[in-house]
Amino acid sequence: MPIKDDENVRVLEFGSGDIIVAPAMLDDKLNSVIFVQDTICREIGSVNTHGVIGKSHRELDTKVVMHFSNIESLDVVITALKEVRKYFDEKVELQEEVAQDENG
């Protein structure tokens, strides 16, 4: 199960193809992203949002909701995800990158 609690922390383990990630409605606006446990594993990257798009987190068995009140907040998350992507793309050790940032 990729969505679990670990010492009072909600952990989403991506890589099995069994988490649906989709835009969702909150307060009648499409301003959130939800993460829903799927019942089967699918090919990673395949789109499986049937029955999810446009529904509220209350209508689904949603374990995690990312709600954005402004575009700047969304950009912060996008920037963090791009940094993680860079790590995978370049196969750079995260510790080395952090050390370089600390040293200027």
C-alpha cells in the first residue's frame, strides 16, 4: 500500500502505479490535487482518472489533498518536484547537491 502513516507522517510511495494523481475540486474551484489509492497497479505514467476528475476529495477515498490558494504556492511545489526530477535525470547524489548549495 503506497499511502500509509509512518510515525505520524503520511507517506506516499510512488513507483508501483497504484496511486491516482488528479486535479480536484475544492470549494467549487479546480485548485487542488488529490492522491487516491487505486485498487490495481497500472503502468506508471498511464492516465487513470476515470471517475476522479472534477470530484471533490469528500466524494473520493482521498488520503492526501494538496490545495492551492494562489499560483505562487503551486509554483513552489512545481519547483521542488523539478529538483527531484533533476536528481533522477542526472543521477546526482542529493548530499553533494545540498553541500554545494550550502557552500555557495
